Amino acid sequence: MARGLDGILRYRRYQLDEARRALGVLLQEAASLEKRAQSLEEEIRFEQATAAQNPELGGFTYGHYAAHAIERRAALARSIIEIERRIEQSREKVRVEFRELKVLEIAEERRLDEETKKALVAQQAVLDEVGLELYRRRED
């Protein structure tokens, strides 16, 4: 029984580690998307300032750039929403894996405590028997 439980515990720890790794990858992707969105906003501000400094040329080129920037901003926003949804799913998976592992760890801890108690009871019985035998020998 103990060996089987050890294997299950190792498997559950592995599952939890994998779920955490997957969550970490998603969080990195989210951070990258946020950074790209921030970079795009800075680029838009720069292009607006450049177009304002040179209205003749800026008026001609900025309109096309602005339309493209709006599309990029919308695509990034959709990607961010999607990654946030996946992150929440991954977090839920980590929570489930953790709960399942914790249940098994508690069961293993209780089993070990029970074995320790049985061993202590058996040891005490041996010591009691030795004590009784010594008492009998002194009495004889």
C-alpha cells in the first residue's frame, strides 16, 4: 500500500509541477502581449507627434498608419483577452492539482502516523513484557 501511494504522490507532484510550468508559460506570454501593447501605444504617440510637427506629410501618411494601428491594437486586445482566459483555466487546473495532491499527502501523513503509533504500541508491549519478566525473576 505504501509503495503504491508513494508512486501516486510522485505522479501528482509531477502533474502539479507541469500545471505550474504551463501557467508560467502563459503568464510570460501575457507579459509579452502587454509589453507589445504598451510599445504600440508609445509608437502611436510618437507617430502622432511626428505628424503634428509636419502637417503636410503627416496628414498624407498618418491616416493609413492610424487605420493599421487600430487594427493592431484590436488584435492585441483580442489576444490579451484570450490569454487571460487561458491563464484562468490554467490557474484552476493548478488549484485542482494542488487539492488532489494535498488530499493524498494528508492521507499518507495519517497512514505514517498510524504506523508510528502501532510501532510504539508494539515496542511498549515488548518493554512491558521485559519489565514483567525482570519483576518475576526478582520475586523468585
